[in-house]
Amino acid sequence: MGSDADHLTKEIVKRIQDGDGSAWEAFYERFHDGMLLAIRCRLGSGLRTHLQSEDILQSVMLEALGELDRFRPRGPGSLKHFLHLLVTRKIQDRADYFGAAKRKGEVPLSAAMLDARAQPEPAYKDAESFELLEASLNRLPERMREIILLRRIDGLSGAEAARVMEISDDAARKLFSRAMARLVAMMNTRGGQSE
């Protein structure tokens, strides 16, 4: 995020912390597409059969609302990183829950979950940009997709992403560079094609 974007984000968070209810809608709009992208790219086909991306997004947003009072920015992108940590934690919790239920031989599906499975996946607000980005990310090899998600979506530094992926800083830099080059090439090719 640039300095103007960081300033706007800080202003929205401050308004929320000061009890301005209307600021919550601005916050939700600002982070909706990026968080939905992170959820959809990380959820995987297994959990998508049980969960709606939008349900996880709303759950994360409610959790964020409860924790924003204590949030203190540590630098550019820290709020984005905080939100994506919540996303990762929520998906892991759901994966653990369904994994345990599957091992017991039962995956309980509530009426709400069955109803959600019948609904179409939620849409991005900026569908043109984010649908192409999601489709292109999902065509990348897993490690390339992960380094881009860690760096560009979760907001980690190169060194932090390297630690998460358990590779050297140099290997992470090279992987990120190759992954971004491939992603841009795919998006340019697909974006230039007529449907």
C-alpha cells in the first residue's frame, strides 16, 4: 500500500476505534476483495464443498471488529497482514474441524451449510480484476502461488515469507521474482484474450 492508502486505512481504523459505526462499512468495502481472494485461494476444493468463502470472510470481519480496539499499526501494510493472519487462522480452524470429523467418519452439515452449498459463490466487487487474478494464481504451481500470497496478499516481507516457507531469503527472492513474472505473463495473455 502507498502512503495515501495507509493514511486512509489508519483514518478508517481510528474512526472504528472511536465508535463511528459508519466507518465499519468503509473498512469492509476496502478489504473485501483482497480478503475474499486470500480465502478462495487458500480454502481449497475440499473445504469449498463444506464452506462458503463469504461466510469465512464475514466471520473474520466480525473477529477483526472485536480486535481492532487493540490493534496498533507497526508499519505499512500491518493491518492487511493482521487481517490475513485472521483469515489463515480461521481456515486452519475449519480445516482441523472437518479433518477431525472426517476421521470419525462423519462430517456434520448443518441446514445453513447445506443451504450455503446450494448458493453461488460470492462475487468480487471488482470482478474484472480479481476473477482474472484468482484464475491466474490458481494456475501457478503451489509454491509460486504461496510466495505470491504471502508477499502480496498477506503483506509479509521477503524474509518473513522465506521463514514461513522454510527456504533461504535468496531462494524466496528468486521464487517470488519467477512467480510474479509468470503471473503477469498469464494475466496479460488471458486479459488480452476475448471470451
